[in-house]
Amino acid sequence: MSKAAYIKALQHLKTHIQRGDIYEINFCQKFTAQTVITHPLHLFFDLCNAFKMPYAFLLKHRNTYLFCLSPELFLKKSGTTLISKPIKGTAPRHANARMDADAKQQLQVSEKERAEHVMAVDVARHDLAQIAQRDSVTVPVLFGIESFSNVHQLVSTVQCQLASTATWREIISACFPMASMTGAPKQKAIELINRYETFKRNWYSGALGLITEAHDFELAVVIRSMFYNHTTHILELCAGGAITQYSDPQQEYEECILKLRRLVQHLGLTW
């Protein structure tokens, strides 16, 4: 998707917001490059050392490798407790400590970022309520900040006590796709994502993790990831962000670039 096409799509989405069809939507785009990755496992360990994200996966399926370096927890089940930590809101890191602290502070108090974030939290609360004990959904952390190698992020914690009848499949089904990668209301946002995005997300914005024999699990959101076809040597990277009535298309495009910039630089690629 060209920059012009991205901006035009955002203008259409803002029209839907003005009509009241949706309040927020996570709109994504895909970037591609031609490159040769000779040793995927070596590259994966190199990326883990460079980015130090809480969730890292290397997965091979047929001709495609998925390199996932995700900061975001989708769902974690421990006994009867279920936790989700939606991320929405991004600010760049700076080498200068004072500038970095200022960027972090500005993110935490930004009305635009907080408005986008709280909508994702509300959707997550609604999702958890479907499989929770009555009145057990809480938000112990709202508008928290987590800092990673290239960005600061707004992160909240939503949790509940699970209904005794909820199976692990029902829990994941009730919450998937995750609030932070769809919008509000969720089903209408998904419909518009399918209409306006120019690529199929496939693994991107899905979930990866571990499920134990006791049916506890911890699943991460597949973001900050890349997909490499070792037959065609095509590398795909995806990024997106929340679109609301306050969104500026140019700034939203730049946020997508920001999320991928350090990874692209680390790989020695150009836009």
C-alpha cells in the first residue's frame, strides 16, 4: 500500500467514524522487501539480543518463517484468573535521557492517546465479561507505561475470575481477535478492516504462546513481526495503529514507520 493509498483509506475510515459506524479501528498496512536470510535461527537470536522483547518466537511453516518480537500479552490464564494487557499508544525513545523522559510523560498525559487506549480497554473488558464470574472484571492498571528498545507504550491490565464452566477454547474464542488489533464496536471494525486493508493478515495480529496440560496458557499478540519466504526471498513486515476521529493520517503513517524503523535498520534494509 502506498502512502497515498494509506491516507485515502484513513479518510474513508474517518467518514465511517463520523457516521457513527465505529468509534475506533486498528488499521494496518504491509511493507515488503527482497532479501536473503541465510541462517534464520542465527538471525532470530540476534534479534532477541537486540530488541529484548518479553515475547519472542521463531516459527517455520512450509516455506515461511515467522520472526515474532512482541511486547504485548493477549491472554494469560493461571487457574481461575485471566489477564489481558492491551497496548494502545506509542511514543519514540530518545538517546537523550531528558528527551526520553519528556516523550514518556507526554504519552501518558496525551488526551488523544488516552482516548484511543481506553476504547481498547473497554473492548477487552467486554470480552472478558463473557466468560467471567459476575462482577469480577477489574482494571488494576490503567494507562501504565512500558518502555522497550525503540518505543514507549501505554499498557493497561484487565483481569477477571473465570466462570467455572468456561473451557480454554471458549476463553480464547470469546476474546479473539484481540481488542487492540480490531476496534470498537469489534464486529463492525472487523468488517471495515476486511474492506479497506489491502492484504490478508494471516498470522499477523494473531496469537502465539503455550498451553499446558492443565489448560493454563500465556499467549502473545503477533505484532512487531516479520514473515520471510525462503523460496521467493520476500520479507513482509506489518504495522498499524488506532484510528479515531482525532487521528491525523500523516501522523498515523509515521507511527507505523516508527514501530518498524529500528527493525528495518537492524536488517540493513531501506523503505
